[in-house]
Amino acid sequence: MFENLSEKLQRVFKDLRGEGKLTEGNIQDALREIRLALLEADVNFKVVKELILNVRTKALGQEVLTSFSPTEQVVKIVKDELIRILGSGESKLRFASQPPSIFMIVGLQGSGKTTSTGKIARWLIKNGKRPLLVSVDVYRPAAREQLRVLAKQVDVPIYAGEDGQSPLELAKGARREANQTGRDVVLIDTAGRLHIDDELMVELEQLKSEFEPVEVLFVADAMTGQDAVNSAAEFNTRLGITGVVLTKMDGDARGGGALSIRQVTGRPLKFIGVGEKADALELFHPDRIVSRILGMGDVLSLIEKVEEQIDKKDALEMQDKLLHNEFTLEDFQKQLRQLKKMGSLQSLLSMLPSVGPFKDLQNVDMDPKELVRIEAIISSMTTKERKNHEIINGSRRRRIARGSGVEVQAVNALLKQYREARRMMRSLTGGMAGVGAKRKGKGKKKGKGRGRGNTPGGLPQLPPGMNFPQIFGR
Amino acid sequence: MEKATPETVGGVFQIMIQTLFGPPPEPTIYERFQKAVAKTRDELVERIDDIFQGKKEIDEELLEELEMALISADIGVRTTDEILSAVRDQLSRNQLKDPSELKAHLAKHMATILERAGDSSPVIDAHPQVIMVVGVNGTGKTTTIGKLTHYLKSQGKSVLLCAADTFRAAAIEQLEVWGERTGTAVIRQQTGSDPSAVLFDALQAAKARDIDVVIVDTAGRLHNKSGLMAELEKMKRTSERLVPGSPHEVLLVVDAVTGQNGLEQARQFTKTAGVTGLVLSKLDGTAKGGIVVAIVSELKLPIRYIGVGEQLEDLEKFDPETFVRALFEV
């Protein structure tokens, strides 16, 4: 798909080594690549223009430090600039001193307001709040029914109201009920509307002046293009939004709209939606989305996700085994199960950086069914075979194939993949640094930049077991 | 001047009554397209007009502003480059000098791109005809189906709806409301059931009831989720088994506010679900829908319909020439 920015810049700067400075002349091409990368990520063109100017000013005249390549320097300037725009740290939700706190959820049609409302409700419960939901979408067919179903799923009470009630009446009823039943947050899910639809925007203004919400959250689709700024700006002007929820980030959109929205509204991004399940909501981290906009992978989210799922003790044990080259088929199987546990493989893949040895992963088609098949094959082996793969001869292979309902070739292929995995894992044990060092030594004539040039995105030391290419590479 | 005959006097009266008290005339297709692309025109074409204001010659600065105008319409870097290099080419051959000619040139080029996908209205001689509607979440699939049903019924076709979005909360109920509005039967099962099973039921019912068109509502799915995309493949197989040659049409609904990701959506849905045409939805916003130009240009998929509102009538058959004419007012 997209080529990542640091690769493009590397190409631009290939002939640049040896020159001590970034100059007007040699930075021109780099700026063009940056501009294209940002536009392809749907960052608004005005924002891009401004950003390029800032980057140029900062990049010009900088000394090339011996430890940084020009590529790394420019990428760092761009990253810092983007993070500066997006604001630093996480943005916390605000609550009223006198409960109930009223939250209004607003946005265009189809941006994901109702789904987000359900997710935020769940998030609030996990953080010790007692929310009450109400849908004031009296327009879209079955919209209120949708929130009712979601409320049931996350086990949060909902104020149902009656048919024929106006949005204002529904919201008032909900506030009354919250007061009576001691709910401390009321989430008002509003109807999707176009920001140019004056009548409906007036309706929101009325809701806002009546309820004085502490949070007016604007829900924006990560796939939105250049128009993101117009709708966000209009919603902000009329309602004074307090924060943004960026949805559908589990897709492969770059989410450059987030940058534009932040720039034009000055409002923080508070949450990102990463799936259709009720718990697929994450706090917003500027540095992560910046890496994504630049096509450098959401490494931190990945590591966090892995840490959440993997038992520390297991991980240590695995590392020990790798160190002693004792990675058996049994361990292989264990890792497979871990992988499966970690949920959607595809969303994991989209978080991986597309640099270095994992570059080709972005185009790999990972079929969950394949995982099941592989597991079946290993399960059909005896414990002895799993502990020592070398004893698996022809007749054993035939038996395993029959047991797992596959062709013998599939067993052969798996064993080959396992041996390859084992071989590559051996090089992991020294950490990625070790691998890099070895390469550097060998490829001296190519210049030391190539081996190191991979790092601007910060290729992480992947935790044990995170070895996709061996399993899915072929 | 001749004397008025009783017939002409009567005719005049009839016309008076008709125009004053009769139903308003049907807007022409051109008028409706004009309404649909009003926002795009305001944003894109008027901006281009501004750029040309007072310019005597086409210079680099003008071209750069033009580039920005095209990119801000979500047309994408690559298609923008293509359009601009065509302009540059003509400039260098002195076929283009005056900024005022540039607009006509742009319109022509845009029309050429949109016509690349070939005929936008296939003649399908199947019974029942199966139309599958697919897309990412929130693009307006179900609303499009409601409007499409209304359109097909106005053409005298019998329609049956298939509620194969068994995943999203209240999706089935949403389709049923559209079914009621258009007086169309909806085949459904419970939320969570297998979409292919619902499709199976719907196709059997359609055959038994001698229905002309079956429209299949599918769950919104992100195109990078292989499991969900495989589900669409399975539905296609089910359809093919019951009605050979079907689905005859797989419509991808693209939200007009979509940015560059729209291209990847189209690519992936075409790969797994075999998209045959596009529906550009929500074009009544400030959205410009430029991404479809990129999609048509790169993937050669025709645009079949455009959605311009939430009412039953707010769906138009797409016609590249009329679209561009309404857009550029040339």
C-alpha cells in the first residue's frame, strides 16, 4: 500500500551522506515527500502547507549530528511538529461538580456515535462511574433501538422515553431519572446531522443551552478526507465541542483528519475507537497516531496490547528457552495460542511498523482459519514428537496428516516453517541490537547508514513469540 | 394576428390551471444533478474560478493553486497529478493559453476519467436479479437500500429485501422500517444468525414469489478484516448456488466524506466481494466526493447511483456527462 515516510526519505537522502548540512537544495525533495505522505494520510492541505513551512525552517542549517542520519533528523522534526499540533499527554474527561454530569455525543451521520456512546458508557463503569444512557435520535429508523440493545450489552440503564417525544423532552426525562436513581453521568446520543443542516444544528444548540453539558464530544470517522476540517469547525463554532472521539481506527486509514481537526478546533482528541466490541475504546496517545500518519506503525499500542495478554512468567520462560535453543514444537504451539488470544490478527498487523525485517508483513494475508489448521496439525503429534521434531519421519508424518485431516505436504510445510522460526528466533535472543550489530559488521562497504536507517520509527525489540513472518510468510 | 380559436383558449386555460394548481413539474435529471453537486461546485469550481480571477496567463503559481483545489476535493495526489500533467502537456504544445479555457479543459478531462469505467447501467436479464450492497461501517448502506427499493418499484419491479446484517444492533429493525415505508417484504432471522442462511431464505422466497429484484443488506465491515471479508465470499457462493450467475450486482457504498482510504476500501471489496459498481452517498453535505474520481480512475468501477438526502426520492442514477456539466456549468 503506502510506502512509509522514512523509506521515502531514505531514498531521497541516499546521495546526501557526507554532506554536513541539510540545505535548501537537498531538502526540497524531502519536503515534497513529506507533503505527499501527509496528503495521502488525509491531513488537510492547509495544515500541510503550514507544517511544511515550519519543518523547512527548523531543518535548514541544522548540523548533521554524527549519530543521526539526515533522514532521522528530518523525520524527527516532522514527528515533533505533528506531536506539538496534536498536544501532549492524554486528555482526561471532565465531570461536573454537581452530578449528574451531562455528556453530549454529536457528529455526522455514520461516524459511529451510537457505538461510541455504548463504549464510553462501559469505559465510565470501569472507572467507577454510574452512567445513564438516552438516545434523542428520533430521525434515523431504529436508532433508539440500537442504543437500547447496546445498553443491554454493556449492562447500563437507558432512559427509553416514549414515542413521539421530542429530543428535548427525552433528554429532560433522562436527567430527571438520573437524579432519582442516583446516576452520575447522563450520555446523550444525538442524531447524526450535516453541519450545514441549520434546523438540526439549532436543535443541538437548544440541547446544549438547556443542559449545559460538561463534555460535548464530536465523533469523527478516521476515514474522513479533506472535509473533516469543515464539519469539525462548524460543530465547534456552534456548540463549543470539548473533545473528539476518532472512530474506526481499527481500519487501515491513516487518520490524518485527526491532525486537521485538532488544528482547526484546538480541542483535544480524547478517545479512539478500535473495533466493534464494547471494550474497543482506547485513550488517545498523540505520539502513536503520529507514527501511524507517517506510516511508521503503532508500536507502543502493540507492545501494550502484548503486555496485557502475555503472562510475564511465560514470557521469561520463553526467553530462557530461546537462549538455550530449546524452542520446541510444544512452545511453538503455545505461542500460536497466545497469538490467537490476542484477538484480531489483522489489527495487530496494522500496528506493526513497516520497517526493517518486518517490512513485508503489511501485505501478508493472515487467515485465522490457517491458525486453526496449524494448531490441529501440532495437536495430532505425540508429546515426544513435539519435544523433538527430528524423530518425525515419513510414517509419522502420514499419521499426523491423517489425524489432522490435511495432506502430508501441509505437515511438511509446517515443519519447515517451524525450523525456520527456530533458526530466526535464535538470532532474536541477543535482542535486535545484536542482530543489527552483526549486520553492520558484515555490510561495511554498503555504508553503515543502511542498517541503522531503519530506526527512526523505533523498531522495537519484539517480545518473544511475536514472530509472524515464520508462520505466515509463505 | 389570427383570432383565437375556442381550442387555443381552452388550452391556455388548461395550462394555466395545470401550472398554477397542478403538481410541480418533475425536475429534469440535469436539475437534480445540479442540486446534488451544488456543494462540490461551490467548493471546487468556484475556487477554481477565484484562482483564475484576473489571471492573464497560466503560470506555475496558478497550477499550484489548482493542484491544491483538486487535492482539497479528495481527488487524491495521483489523479491530481494525472490531470495536471495533461494540462502541462497542452500548455507546452501551446494548445492552451487562456486561463478561461482551462476550466473547460478540466471538465473534459474529468468526464474522460469518469467515462473510463464504461457503461454505468448494465442490462441484466435475470430473474430474480440479486443486488448485494456492501461497504465499511456507517457509509449509508441501509438508507441506500431504502431509496433503491423505492426507485426500482417506481420502475414497476417487484422487490424483496434480505436483512443479512445480522451483526449490528438494531440493523434488522432499521431495514424493516424501510421495508414498511416502501411496502416491501423483508426476509429476516435473529440477530447473530448466519448471513448466508438469511440470504438462502430470501432467495428461495424470491423464487417462490416470482420476485424481480432481491436487495441484500450486509453488515458494515472494515476491509482489512479478513474474517469478515471471507463472510462476503461465502454469501456470494450461496447466492450463486441458488441463482446461477448471481449476485448480478455488488454495489459498494462509499461515503462522500471519505478520504484517500476510499481507494483501499474499493480495492479490497473488489478483491473479495467482486464489486461491480459504486454508490456515492451523502453527497448533500459539504463533502466533495472527489475520492470516487480516484476510484473510477484507478479501478475502473462505474458509479451507479448518488445519494443526496434521507428521503425516499433522494437517489439519482449516475451519468458522468451530466455530472460534470452540472459540476462545472459549462
